[in-house]
Amino acid sequence: MVTALIVDGVVPKHEQLRGRLTELATRLPAGAPLPGERQLCVEHGVSRITVREAIGQLVSEGVLVRVRGKGTFVAERPARSRLHLASFHSDMRRLGLRPSTVVLAVARAVPPPATRAALELAVGERAWHVRRLRLADDQPMSVDDGWYPVAVAPDLEEADLTGSLYTLFAERYGCAIERAEQTVRAAEADRECAVLLGLPPSRPVLVFDRVSYSAGRPVEHALSTYRGDRYEVAMTVELGQG
């Protein structure tokens, strides 16, 4: 199939090429190489400056990725989760990804004031602090930093924390998570999270701040920090009254 050459028009040439390359990227698998600059110039009838401008825009948008000395490739497509209450394991499996977990730390400690208030703990009361690195298809996806009342899970350090904590709490402690209050914000990755997630410092991440409840009582306060280039949230919105 012969590609029609790009010509001058209302839409600038680099925008026309950007649209064509975006369409091409959607047809190729993640990691597939893009044609070289010279080939793109010939196929679309544009200058190298136009090619570089279009590719540069798509790289900044996360559609393409440049690898020094190798070329330009289709970037990984982010996992898209609908906004709902589910464990990381359930969420990743629903998206067709294989979840796994590395436990970074588990200890009893006095939580920060915001967590103490969220879990309705007494001043100085300790709680379980669990930090875990979550992976999808062996690639870092998120860092979970969770706090749990000792009274709910007195021997949590002895349990297997590499699976779903929601399943663990329901089956081992008779404490089923029924609902959660959650906020999502954009942030810059701090140095520790950046290293764990394989990101350069200050890259954008999504931070989920969640308080989960069982039988009306708060049993979890967790911050989950997700790679912004590998995870996105979809939701349905309806027109409200007023």
C-alpha cells in the first residue's frame, strides 16, 4: 500500500504526520520499532525537521519512546483500571496481567497523625506498617505503603503478605473489606519510590490515598503510588442535578 504524501494545508505538516504516527503506534505492539527518520521522510514527503517535531511530541505524550543509539519504539500502553474497590491482584488479573509482590518491610510502629486519625487509634498506639512493591508481568507498577490496626490482625507479620491483603483479612481474620474512601492525586516521585519503580527522580506518579472499612470500622490506611506511564483510571460520569 502506497502512503499518500503529506502536503501543505490548514493542518500543519507535523500535525498531519503526528496523526499518522499515532495511528501506526496503535496498530503495532509495545516495543515495536518505528521506521527510521529517513524512511519516514521519503514515505510521507516531509523534511527531517517535521519528522523530529512529530516524534518529539509523541515521545513527550508517552506514545513513543526513544532509545539512544537504537531508535524510536512504541511505548508500553498503560493498564487501564475502572475506578472500583478491588485488590491489586484482582485488578491486574482482570486486565490480563500477571501480578506479583515483593514485601519491602513489615513492622509495628506508631503511625503519623493523619493515619492515626484515619484508623481512629489512640495517641501513641502502634499499628502494622507494611510496605510492598507491586509488579505486573514482572514490571514495577506501584509501591504500597499501608497501615493496619494490630487489634484486627495481631499476627500479621507471620502471614503471607505477597498475595491479596483483602483476601487475607477476610479469610484469616474474618475482616472483609466492604468499602473505601479514596482520593487520587498527581505527584512527583520521591527518590525512594523512583528507584523502586524504575523511574528518574521527579517523574509523574499517581498517588491513591485510601481508607478501607470493615463492618463500619476503619481497618486500612494506605498510600499506593503508581507509575503514571503504566497505569490510568477510567470512570463513568453522569450529569448531576443543580
